[in-house]
Amino acid sequence: MKIATKIVSMVSLAAVLAGGPLLAQSTSTDGKTFKDKVVVEAPTKWYGASLSTGWDSLYMFRGVNVLSHGAYGNTSNYGSGIYWTDLEFNWNITPNDVLTVGSWAAFGTSNTSYKEVDIYTTYTHTFGKDFALSAGYIFYYVFPTGYDLYSNELNVKAAYTFHIGSATLTPSIAYFFNIGPNLDTSVNGLAKSASSYLLLRVDGSVPLYKDIVSLAPWISYGTNFAYNSRLTNDQTLDFFNGANNLEIGIAVPVKINSVISVSGYAAYSYAFYNLGGTTNPSTAYGGAKVTFAF
């Protein structure tokens, strides 16, 4: 009996030191045995993939109404919507390191001459479960009428998630840096070389019904460093430094099952200038998407 008692004590102590769950006693009122009580964690998948497709009523990118009247052959009143598809793969290198590779493709709905394909990769390291740092690269390729446009961009991001009951609040800061080609010296350039964009954003998540329906509000503030231009009083474009736009929005994600989810959103952007000569100071837009996650 003493030997058995010592063995049980040693097993319990080892479980505590290992940080694992304490093992239940061998007898219980619900009739389950000692073996039934052992907690076994499912192994984390080393990979993940998702396919999303959706529609946006306007193509708003960093505060700019990209497909406004007259842009890329668009003839609608204010702007064309876009239909897009995003394919993404994730490799869980370690429990705290994830490599993401993906491709985003879109075309205008009322302006079908506009087509774009972006390829991106991001490396993310998490500290604990709430603080994440990432670095990435994006290649933009646009098929307008006349000639093609493209750019190469680097980015870094930091985000921290706060838990408030069952809700979460995630402030983040992201910086994007264009490495060319230069808009001023190449007909293929999308932006000025060495121009950049700083984005401050706060995302929320509030569950409404279990883990099936939730609200996902956000607010963001963009600062421009010669990436976007503004229309001046003499009707010329000035690549400026300073406040770009303020945006607020809310999405309603709905989980259909373990693979399929849908989401709709509405957003409002206040631009501090006529960005690109195509953007009203006050712009409302929205959209929807469906995602298949594997």
C-alpha cells in the first residue's frame, strides 16, 4: 500500500510540474473509469487553407475610390463595384510561427475592363496567445486598358488582443513601404518608389449567438507618405504627407458549419482630401463574402 501510494503521489506531482491537467480519481459517481477521465489534446494541424470570394459595392483602397467615374474606363456615377476571390495557405511552422502565402484576384462589376491580381506572403510570430508581430510582401498587378501596372511592397504589423469577457478588442499598427517601380520614372509604376502608408486600426469581436453569429466592428486611421495624391485647388495632383482618411465599419460574420462561413459589412470613409482626384470626402459602401476554410 505504501508503494502504491508513493506511485500515485509521484504521478500527480509530475502532472503538476508538467503543467498538464490533474488526473481524476479512479472511481466517480458518474461511473466513468480512471481511463475515461484522461484529457487528450488533439494535435494542431501543420497546415491550413481558405478560399474566400465576395463583392464590394466600391473598390476602396487606402481611402481612395479606385474605380471612380472616368478611372480605367469606368462610366458609372461614382464608382464600380468589384468581385474578388482570395486563396490562402498557412503553414504552422511552430506553435508560435505561421507562414502565409496567398493570391487575391478581382475585376470590376460595372467596369469589367479593370482586372487585378495580387500575390502576398506573410510571416507571423506570436508571443503567448495575444501579441503578434508579422512581416510580409505584396506584389500588385493591374490590367487596365492601354498598359499594365504593378508594384512591389513590404509591410510590417503588430497587434495585441484584449479579452473582455467573451468579446475581444484588437488594436494594431501596420506600415506599408513601396519599393517600386517608381511612378515618376516608369509607365508601369502604381505608386512612387519609397512612398509609404501607416495604418492604425482597432478591430472588435462580440459574439451574439454562441460561436455562430458575431459582430465585428472596426475603426481605422490612415496616414499617407506620398503614396496617395490629393487634388489641389488648381486641379493638379499633389503627392502629399499627412492625414489620409478615417474609416469605420461593422461586419456580421455567420458560421454555417466547420468549413463554411458568410459575412456582410457596411463601412464609411471620411477622406481629408479629394484623394487621387476621384474620392468624395464622405463615402459609404458595403459588401459580402463567403469563406471555405480547411
